[in-house]
Amino acid sequence: MLMHEIDLPTGFMRARQGFSEYVETNYGANPYITDPHDMVDSNLSGIWLPKHFDTIEEVVEEYQRLQDLAKGQQGKDAQDLQARVEADLVRARMFTGEEVDFYEYSEKTVGFIPVLAPIEQIDQLYGRLGDLTFVHKGFRIESDPDRFREEYRLTDSKQINRRLGTGIHLSRMALGRRLDHLPEPVEFALQCLPDAPFSAHLETTKHGRFTAGFNTSPARGWTAARTLLTAFHENGGHAIHAGLTQEEIDKGNINLALGLTNMTSPETAYAEVIASAAELLAVEATGTEEARLALEIQLVLEELKNAVFNNANIRINLGHPEKEVVDEAAQYLPLMDRETVRSDILSGLHHPIPRANTSTYYAARELIRPLMAIKDQDVLNGSLNILYRGFFSRGETEAIITRALEDCASSANS
């Protein structure tokens, strides 16, 4: 048994790293962000011992061996490793050309089966968005999206740079008031890259050095509220979570192998839960009613977009007609032209990463919302201190939130 406990983590690390090098060699690399096919997003353990693979069939065989090895092993680390082995195996099967059922692919990669957002919820968000822009600026966004762009969009890269820098600082301050301890800060590069296909990124090099940045190009559609929200998401959520998890790995509280993360594995879906929690703390950084209202508009915009694309990704992968899916989504997305909506939806049909994680953003907000609404700040902070240190399955996360809600109910009744 001891040999299995040692061999499974080591075998997994070597397989995931080797799979990453295999796809990078065979599919090329993106000059701006982690390669979209790359199997390693962050290496929080700092160890790099890749197994060499000549063919994708060898990758599949190795993960099947690890799958057999994981059966029957007990404990949280073993269960987490087994989930990651399953995630990589189903991804490898797709590389062979196998058509994997959408629900199986989702459950094995991100750890849950996506569900449709109720149309009533989407209609409510859409109406709320129009109401908020009317209260704030005197017009409804769905009637005049061009005016929204004129009123809210930032056009100066230097201004975007300053606001993002402020947002990074404010997010660290906000989390510092909630968490018992903060890790060393991650340095975000602030660069204007008009042709780069990203607004923000955070990952590590193969050997564990953090590399992160924001694209300050006005072409990315920045608003003042979006700079704040994105800083809380990336720094207050992902960077602080990664830093605290890395500390737990260094202390020996989390297995080294679990520090190896990728974009189509349960740990990434969990990381979005943390980032969503951080976003909901951004209101603490708004000093005026004007700023609070602008932030609420941005939050509703993001929630609406995530719910709409969640439903579109499910439907397109279940075989619904393309025109029907695109038309339904586009009517709720006034700031996006139809062709962009179509392109984004179809990426979830053809690309392994959006196919897996498009639904994680909607699911994360729905999961974390009850916790962030807790009035008892001691209970909330206690739960955040648990959630920020490591990775938890969906069931474990639900259990932590349920305990917090029960603690609040008990306090209220005592």
C-alpha cells in the first residue's frame, strides 16, 4: 500500500508534465498565454520530472495504468489525484479523435454536470441590467448599447493601467481583512497589447515561478468597474488562493502532486469558486454610491453573460441547431455582435478548454452566493480561511458552505 501511495503521486506528476510537453511539441505554443492545449497551467510544487511520450496512445495507456493504480486508495489526497487522473484521461481520449459524451466530459474534467440556468433567472438579470443603467445614466443598455460604450468604456491605456494597479492593491487589502494570513504578493505586468487575445492571465513557469499580467489595451473593453472586478478576480481570488495553497504544499499539508494544475481538471473549477467569492468582496472597495452602482452593473453584466453562455454551451454540445442557440444567446448580450457570440459558442463545441469550463463561471457564482450573503462576518471569514487553502471537490465545498449556514442559523436561534 505504501508503494502505491508513493507511486500514484509521482506517476501522476510525470504523466501530466509529459502530456503537457507532448501537446506543446505537437500543437505549438501561444506567444501570449499558456498554450490552449497545455496540460500544466500552474506548477505550485516546483518539481518538473516529465515522462516522455511519443504518441497519444502512450499517454492514454499511462493514464489507464494510473487509473487502475488509484482504485481502492483511501484519503483526500488519493481521491483528488484519482479525479485528476480521470480528467487527464478523458482529455487524452479526445486527442485520439474519440467523441466523448458532453456530460461525461464535463463530469470527468471539471467535476460536475452542468445544468441550465433557468430562463426566469436570465430574464431577471437582463431586466435588472436595463434598470440599473437607467438609474445610473438615464438610458437602458438594451436600447442603446453604443451609448453604454461611450459612457462607460475607458479609452486611455494609462488610465486603465492606473485603475488596475489600484484594484490589485485594494483586493489585497480586502482579503487581508478576511484571511488570517496573506502569501507573498504576485507581481502583475501591466502591458498594452492590442492584438493579444486575453485581458488577464495568471500561471507559473514549468518550474513554479509565477507569471501574471493584465492587458491594458482599450480594445479589451475595460470600464472602471471592470478593472476593479477583474483585479479582485485575478489577484484577490486566483493569486492569493494559489499562494496560500503553495504554502500548504511547502508545509507538507497537501501532496506535492496536487500543486500541478491545468485548465480542464476539477481544481480549475474550484479555483473559479474562490475567484467568484473575491469578486463579491469588491463592493468593499467602492467608496461612493456612484462607484457601487457602476460595480453592480458590471456584476450583473458578468452574471448575465455567464448564465447565457452556460446555457448555450450545454445546448450546442447536446446537438441543438446552431442558429437557434446563437439567436437565443445573442438577444441577451447587447454589447456583443452576433458573429462574436457565434464564435464563442462554437469554441465550446470544438475546443477542449471552453467545452469543459464555460459552465464553471455560472456554477461557481451559484455555489458561493449563499456563503457570501452571510451576515455573521466571523463565520464568513472562518469559511474563507478554509476555502482559500487548497483544493476541494464540489461536494466538500458544499459541505463547508452548509456548515457555515448552519452555524449562522444556530447563532440566530440561541
